[in-house]
Amino acid sequence: MIQLVSPTDFSDVSENALKYAIGLQRVFGEELAIVHFYQRVRATGHFISMRDILQEDSEREMQQLVKSLEGSLPEKKQIRLKVAEGEVPEMLRGMVKGDRLHLIVMGSNGASKIKNIFGSTAKAVINQVLTPTLIIPPGCEYKKYEHMVVA
């Protein structure tokens, strides 16, 4: 069984990658972690903490995402949601150390320039997180695999 994680920024591209991860999880997975990491904010001196606002907004968006995928999600015991402050590669590295993480499934917008084939976040994850990472391009749909070899 494989443990999967799908980072989301709540974009269409990351939602598409999450749908792909759900397909993989149904066949190969033990658990699917859906994670969102928001940018660190510096203290602004305002009475209301921007960190609290970002956390609340992110949690609300995560619940909306889960609700929109309700019919296709696996059993609740196989899903874990996480919203936290931090940079995506750094936070995923922390998950790798703390959890059994076997495959990251994430979307990428890509770019037209050849040296920027993957988006900056996907590129950072590939370069900084020592875990197999599957990058799902826009429009790619999950289809059940007949055979798969992992080396």
C-alpha cells in the first residue's frame, strides 16, 4: 500500500492533480493526505493577525474543496487534511521525516520556456524533497492502470 500526499493551492490545476491522486489512492493507496501550505507573513502591527486570517481562510477553502469532491473521495479514515503556514517544499520535507510518505502527487501549470518545464513550486519540490513526485499537467485525467512498475 502506498501513502499519497496531494498539495493544493485550491486552483483548477491542483484540484485536477488531487482527482488524479484520488484515483491512485483507490487502487494503490493506504492513505491520502490533502495539504495546503500558505505563505508565512511578517508581523504588521495590526490588531488582527494576518496569520489567523490566512489560517481561517485556508481551512474554509479546504472544507469547500472536500465538499466539492465528496462523491469521489475514499473513506474518511483514509483521508487526512492539513492546513499550515510554510513553504511547500519545506513542509513536505517535514512530513517525509514525520510520516510514512511514499508519493507526492501535484499539479503544475508548466511554462512555455524550455528551462521552466515545471512551475516554480513543482520544481522546488522535485529539487528539495527526496520523495518520488508525480507531476500532473493540466487536463490530464486518471485512467486505471493495467500494469505499473515502480523502481
